Amino acid sequence: MRGESLHLSLAGFEGPLDLLLELARAQKVDIRRISILALVDQYVAALEGARRLRLEVAAEWLVMAAWLTWLKSRLLLPEQAEPEEEALQAAERLTEKLAELDAMRRAAAWLAARAQLGREIFARGQPEALQLIDRSGIVADLPALLRAYAAARRRALAARPYRPKPRRLWSVAEALQQLRRLIGTTPGWVVLQSFLPEGLADGLERRAALASGLVAALEEARSGALELRQDAPFGPLWLRRAASEPRAAESKESLPDAA
Amino acid sequence: MPRDADGAPPPAAGPAASPASPDMPIHPGAEDGEAAFALGLRIAEALIFASDRPVTPQRLAAALPPGVDARAVLTALQARMVGRPVELVEVAGGFAFRTAPDLAPAITRVVEVPRRLPRAALETLAIIAYHQPITRAGIEEIRGASLAQATLDSLLELGLIAPRGRMEVPGRPTLWGTTPRFLEHFGLRSLADLPRREELVAEEEAALPLP
Amino acid sequence: MPRDADGAPPPAAGPAASPASPDMPIHPGAEDGEAAFALGLRIAEALIFASDRPVTPQRLAAALPPGVDARAVLTALQARMVGRPVELVEVAGGFAFRTAPDLAPAITRVVEVPRRLPRAALETLAIIAYHQPITRAGIEEIRGASLAQATLDSLLELGLIAPRGRMEVPGRPTLWGTTPRFLEHFGLRSLADLPRREELVAEEEAALPLP
């Protein structure tokens, strides 16, 4: 693994740090005491080897190489007695990282060396259920009971065949008959509503009847059988028999049918 | 797992030492044969323990040292486990370990998993509560759906409803009512504690075609 | 300590005979106490045998006869099982039976064995174990390489790691930690059983599998 093959391929390594750790381990000293300078040279050499073989070299490897080269130059500055503080710190961080990766790699090896469940040692293949399920109780509270009642009723009602609510719609013809029948017996002004049929609970039915009544009243007024009056917009409509009723006889004739 | 009560005192019983149990049954054959049989017993015990299904003699044979008979090993192991907390039983498809039945009460935890009453049962119960005494036909009419006998039976079994005489019509159908247990279960002091029906289905009734 | 070596010869040792093992360690107390302890041993063996997870002393205590100490029973049982094909081990906060490692070759002839964890997965697992809770980015930082989703997925699938909340930084990345199953898988009583970091570093190049 080491030596030649290491220079030939980077493929076996998972990233630059992996390779650096391998190089550091090759120095056979405590990782924290490795020579960064030797490491840099070996790394760059490994990279060069790969490039000579025209292997693909990913950017991260080159970035690491550039950074290492910078680090080396800072550590070896000739004109200064002491290497730069910054470079020393960077070198220290690098050894820390390598030491940590080394520790984790050893931890992984420690784990791998242990007898593993399902490989070297085995647990019971068919564990038994240690629970006895008692299903004698029920879950149902009062709200659930009440909801069930309401739901049952609602469903039962909804399930009945649909019958549209019979509408009592008063037709204009009916209104005309009613008007003609009643107007003859009523003296003076009468409000239109009093001609409407009884027992119209529904608002819609009442409004429809009022409309039919009005149409009938207008019809009768047009023929001169009655007079219409409204004192104010949206006010009540008043009607009374006209003084002369040219068509009163005709309307009277139709009365027997209406009854 | 078997302890070794039936054997002679172990001659050289280093604990972790010998894979071969010293107290194995006498088996025809040389010393080698005996050692192989003892190892076979160990293997059988471990394999049956670890297997996720009962172990057939054929399957065991594949794991045994050559020359050791799987049937003989199983018979010996079974004899050894009799009376132990864990016994070797022959079940469909092979051999498996099972905890001794007499220990079941000690090791079993009873977990109460109350059942959810099916919708039909809960509705039926509610209708009986509100309309009692009521016949099955009456319940069906109110629910607008037929009622399975099993549903009534389950409520009866749970002690939530009880017969309340019969209706004096042809066929004399049973009348049903709720029980004190029903009140207890739903935390009611009396049936009068139930909300009025109109409060529950008021809206629906308003939308009804007037009779 | 050897299993049956320390007892007097069993007085009435039909193998199928007494539910109370005759070879139980001498235990302080009256005859009653001894019988209770013997029953406790039986219960412990059955309970741990049947359970699919390690049994905690607390769980065992709930199943034992009154006055019998769970720890004492476990210690006695563990001693008794030493050298047996199936041993009692302390793992993941409880006790479980495991086949003896020397029987693995025979068992694996019959029982299917999962593949070994690849290096990347093992390293990732080690990093999570030592640095938990840790984000994926944190793992990548330590490894100096990107972490394949498949690696994380495989650990998750094996139940060895689990999410442990999120880190309160932009993006709220998931934090990962190891599971009780991780402890079981590697036969650890707790995370404290992992070697200390200094020990890992100090250890000389023992037998490190290199790529």
C-alpha cells in the first residue's frame, strides 16, 4: 500500500486528508510530532506522480497542495529567525485534524474488530411476545356516544329519498282570481298584502305571492277595474275598486270557476 | 439452556474452557466421536437459539461436525432441556426453543388494549340509550340501516345492554335497554344526564320536510 | 466461575425433576428464600430468553418473586452460563443471551450473515459515536471528504444511528447520534465502553485494516 503504489494513484484515498494521514503514519511517530515539511514534500510528490500518469486530479487535491506549499514557505522563511506565528498555528491545526482523523480511524478499526451481532454472535432469532393483550375493555366516552347518535340520525335522514320541498307558489292567474273576487266585496283602499293567501311561512313564498299579486293588480288597473296608489317608494301598495268598472262583469263571471 | 445437572461431576470444568460439555450422554464411538457429539450439542443449542425459524434436522446437519447425527443430537438436547425454563419443542417444520409454559404468568406483562367499539355498535348503543326500550327493528329504522345480530351480541357481551321484555306485537320482538354498567362506563348518574336529543340533531330536524 | 462445580451433588437430580435448580449458588436466607431465589433464576432465564431486547434489572425485578434481588439473580445466572453455547451478556443497559463467539463458524454455515460494514460507514459510525450529536457537515469536516448519502442511509437502515434534533444554525441541519441498537450490535454496555480517545491514539498500530 505504501511506497510505490501510494505514488501511483490517489484513487484509494478519500480526500487529501486521508492521504496526508497515511503519509503521516508512514513517519512512524506520534501524529502530533510529525514533520509537516516532510509531509508537504511527500504530498506534492504523490500528486505529481498522479499527474504524470495523467490521472484525473480533483480540485480539492490541488487546493490542498497549494495551501501546503504556502505553509511550507511560511515555515521556512529564510530572513526571519522565527517562523511566522500564523503558519505555526496553521501547522498545528493540521496536525490536530490529522490526529483526530487518526483517532476516529482507530475507533472504526476497534469497532470492526469487535464481535458483531448477526455476524460473530447471535441473538435469539425468534423472540417471544411477552405481552398478553387484554382486549376486554372498550374505548368510548360520552362525546363519542353522542357523536355516534348524531351521525346515525344524520345519515339516516340523508339516506331518505330526496323529495324537493313542495313550494306553494302563487301564480298570477290565481292572484287575478283572488283579487277580482275580493276587490268586489271590499270598499275603500286596501293594502295589497291583505289579498295574499294565508299560511305562507317561507320568505320566498311570501315574496313570490306579493309579486304575483302586484302583477295581477297592475293588470286590473290597466283594464280600469281598480286603482293603485303608493305613497312613498317601497311603501305599501294600496288598491281599491275603480269607480266605473267596465270589465267588472267579465271578472265576476270567472269567479265561480275560482271558487 | 441446559445446565448439567444430570451428568457426573465435571472432571475438568474450566468454565470457558472446553467447548465439549463433559456431561454429554454416552454415545457409541471413540473419544473423538464423543467430542464431536458434544460439539454438535453446543452447535445445535446455539443454532436453534439464533435461528429465526424452527430448525429442521436437515438444516442442523449442515452445521454439525461430520459424522454427527442431527436426530441423535436433537433427541439428546431435548432430553437435557426437559424441566428447564426454556424447553426444546418440536413444532411444525422443526425444533425451536420455547419458554416453559408454567413461567408464562411471571414473564408476561398484561397489556390492556381497550377495543374501539365499531361505529355500528356505538351508534346502536346510542340509539338504544335514547329510545329504550326499543326493538331491533326500531333501531334499524332510526339508523336507516340494517343491524347485524353480531353487533347486538357484542354490546350484550360487554354488558352495556340487556333485554327489557318483549313488545306485544306479532313475533313478540325483544325490547332492548341499557344497563347500569352502561351508565358507569359513560360516567352518567342516570339516563336523564344524557343531553336532549334535540340538542344533538336539532339542525338536521329543522331541515326535515315537515310531516 | 464454573457452572456446576461448586455445588454439592444434586440430591434429587432427575433432569426433568425440580423446577428449582439444585445447583443454585448458596444464598443467604431460609429455605423459602432459597426456593424464591431458585424460582427467580428460572424466571430470569425465561424472561431474558424470550425478550427481543436486553432486559434491564428493573424490568426483571418486576417479574421476580418479592424479596428476590434482580442484580443477584443476574449475577448468578451470568456465572452459570459461562462457557455455555449461549451466554448471558450485559449490553445496552440490560442483559441478553448471545451465542458464544466460537460457534459462529458453525452457525453461519446455516444462518445468513449480513455483509460487513464498508470502511466509510464504519468511520462515519465511529465519528458519530465519539462526536454525537453531530451534523453531516461535521462528519465531513473530520473525515476531510464528502459523505455519500448512501453511507448515511445504510447506517440509518441498520438502526445504528438516529436523528437527534437539529442544530440551530441557518438551514437547521440534522444532528445524528447512535442508538441502543448500536450498543447491542457491538456488544457495548454503554457508550462509556468505547475506548477513550487517548487510548486510541496511544495504541500502537495493532491490527488496523488499511484500505
